[in-house]
Amino acid sequence: MRKLVIYLFLFVSTVTLAQNANELFLSANSLYKEGKYEEAIKLYEQIEDENLISSEVYYNLANSYYKLNKIAPTIYNYEKALQLDPLNEDAKNNLIIARRLTLDRIEALPKSVLQKFNKNYLQKFTYNTWAIITIVLSFIASILFLLFYFAYTPNKKRTYFTTSIISFLLLTTSLIITYTQYNQAKKNIEAIIFIEEVPVNNEPTDNSNDIFTLHEGTKVNVLDSVDNWKKIKLADGKIGWVKTEILKEL
């Protein structure tokens, strides 16, 4: 009985939070339409603080920052929107426009055929989506195998056997993709520079040499951390160290 009460309390709390978040979202949207961007940002970020996030929340938050000409948080929130929904075309298009405001022009290293295929097709879905596809395929493969096992006529057995083999092959492929995408997501830590201009050092010390300069809104990959320093890598292959507080990880 006690567990039932706890579950009911958690359910009611979740529903209440969701309703509050929806009301905040609608209020923030109204403020945005009225041109009250700073007030809208406060409400969107309140939703984020309550951990009731969505691609739409980050997208609208980015739009609000864009209206205030704040480059770093604009790009950061478009990137967050795409993390949650890689198929969000509006966020993707607006991110391209926002990146034109950055000062750094970094040419990415050429990608191999497999890397291009991974980026253009496999990464269209998150590893969570691939995991769902894997589960669905496992059910389909199991059902087809059972139909093959209990089928009586040779034609049906042949059909179910062929389709179950194809399903198992697709299942194995999707499982490999899910595992690969998960590992890439965990290893590939990206961040946005949040300082107007920052020198990048060759070592994680205050008295080390500056090797190049970055500006706000530039996206980097975080490779390592030492004390209050982060080792970063750019799309063109350049590597250096910056203070932790100057960037915000995605």
C-alpha cells in the first residue's frame, strides 16, 4: 500500500511538473512574440532548470539569444536542440546562419567515405533511436522465427526462414550501429567557447605559450582535462589548452 501511495505521488508530481512546464513554455513563446526576449529567456531557462527539456525549448531559447545578438548561447542552444532531435531542420538551418556571426573560420579536415556515410546517414538518428529500432527488429525476428518453427507447408517454412534470417541480419547491424553511436557520443565531448576572445596555450599552465586565438561561438572537441584546464581540438586538427571556465560543454 505504501509503495502504491509513493507511485501515485510520483505520478501526480510528474504530471504537475509537465503542466507547469507547458504553461511556462506558452508564456515564454508569448513574450518572444512581444519582443521581450530577455524575459522569454528566463522562462525557457526555468524549464531547463526543472529538467523538462526538449528540442523545441532549446530551439526557442537559441532564437531568443539570436535576437539579442549573443552569439555563444545562440549556437550552444541550437546545438543542444540538434542533440535531442538531429532531424530538427529549423535548428539546423538557423545554426548555419548563426555560425556566420562567428569570427573564426575553421576548415574541417577531409572525411573518408565511411565518415561521410556515418555523418550524413547514421547520425541522422541518436543512439537512443537506434536502440529502439534494434528492439523492434528483435521482436520481428523472434516472431518470424516462431512462424517458421510452427509452419507446416514447405513454402511457408522457406518464406519465414528467409525473412527471419534477413531480420536477424538487420538486427545485428542495428545493434552494431547502436553500440558504435553510443561510444562515439560518450567519447566525442563537444563544447562552445563563451568568451569574446581567448588565447589557446600549448600546455595547461599559466606561463605556457599562446599558439592561436579563438573567439566566442566556436565549437571545439574536448579531449582531456587537467585541473582547471581543458585540452581541445578544432575541426582542422589544431590542439591546445584553455581554461575550463571559458567554454561550456554540450
